[in-house]
Amino acid sequence: MFQKCLENVQSTTPLVHNITNYVTVNDVANAILACGGSPIMSDEAEDVEDITSICGGLNINIGTLNHNTIPSMFLAGKKANELGHIVLLDPVGAGASALRTKTAVDLMEKVKLDVIRGNISEIKTLAIGSGSTRGVDADVADSVTEDNLDEAVAFVKAFAAKTGSIIAITGAIDLVADADRCFVIRNGRPEMGRITGTGCQLSGIMTAYLVANPDQKPEAAAAAVCLMGYSGEIGWQYKKPEEGNSSYRNHIIDAIYNMSGELLEKGAKYEIR
């Protein structure tokens, strides 16, 4: 299943428009290139509609919000929706400030999103901010563990059903769900959290995977998560004792670049609930 998703990316070279975090923009571009896609970075309001028109997917990341780029996100999102293109929202820091929360919730309500990808706290913020405050939406914990996994799976499925989007929650245990199924993924290394931008890279990669696999969106999103996590495992094996997080970042991108469909299929650690 994941092998075909990867091979479709490599054979079609999906073009992804990124309005993304300027802290990680170079790494996002390189990660998309490494997985077989092609990135374009553009956040100027007069430019984004033309750029998103020629791309198959739009990756919106609110990590470094400013009042110049917020209108660009809505313009690009509207154009992508008009053209039936893939749109992913990465609500970085939603809940940390009023501006981030409002922007993320407004994007979720005004733009049709194929995927919302974030950590559990960010996704909870969107669930509450969009008026869904009952039951599992209100009670799920701030981290996904083996002890609360059933509750977290119920939450992510419920939020996927409410939004009509695939919800991807990344952390120690990753969850990728639509209304009916949840991929529970256990790839990755805790040291990946010491690198700025692994989540941003994943959002770019995930957008490329959905563009290349439009008929298997949940599977494509889950494949991207497994790819990133497994590349973190492989990259760690190549890190020398004297190397730090900068070298580890490069090893991860190299592992993404060298990943084959067969290798990903063997290395992916997941179950479906």
C-alpha cells in the first residue's frame, strides 16, 4: 500500500506551493525534493493565485504569521479550492496566541482542507475554537500515549468527521484518520524533536503525497508520516558520535531521498483502528 504511494510521488513529481514558516523554508523545499516532489515557495498576495494555479497542492503553514502573508493564505486557499487542488493546513502554534488561533480557525472554516496536520495541542485548539467542545473533543489529553490511545483515536475520528478533513496528529505516537479509519503509527525517534522543522518538512511531503495519490488520501497521508518517521530512524543510524542535530537533519533528508517503496513498506510500523 505505502510502496505504491511512494512510487506515485517519484513517477509524477508533484508540484507543491508552500506558504510556510520562514524558519524552515529551505528544509521544507529540500525535503519535498528529496521525496520526489517539486516545491515552489511564494507568499506575496499578488503572486500566490498564479503560483497555486500551476501546482497540484498547497501547503499552508502558519509558523511565522504576519499581516502581509495572512491574506495570501486565504487567496491561495480559495484559488486551490476553485481548481480542486489539494490543500493542507499546518496550524503551528495554534493556541499560543490569539492571532495564530484565529487565523487557523478562519482558514479551517473558509478554505476546504484535505488535511489538517499538527500536534495534539494544536488540533485540540482547532476543535475547541471551531465550536466542538463536547465529549472526546474536550476530554482528550495533551499527549497521545498507549494509556489514552483509545480516547485519542476516538477524538481524531470525530474531528475528521466534523471537518471533512483528514486529521494527522504527530507525536510519540502518530495518528492519521478520516471519519472511519485511523492509522496508528509508531515510527520515528525522540531526537527528531531536537531539530527545528521536521513537522514543517512532513507537511510539505504529505501535500506531495496527496497530490500524487488523489484516490488514496488517507493512505497517502499515513505513508508520508511513516516515511518521515522511518527516515528519522535510518538517519539516526548514520549519525556519528561527534555529530549533533544539524548533521542529523541532513541524515534524515538523505534517508528520505534514498527511500524506496519496498524499504518503506518493510519499515513502516502501523496498525489500523
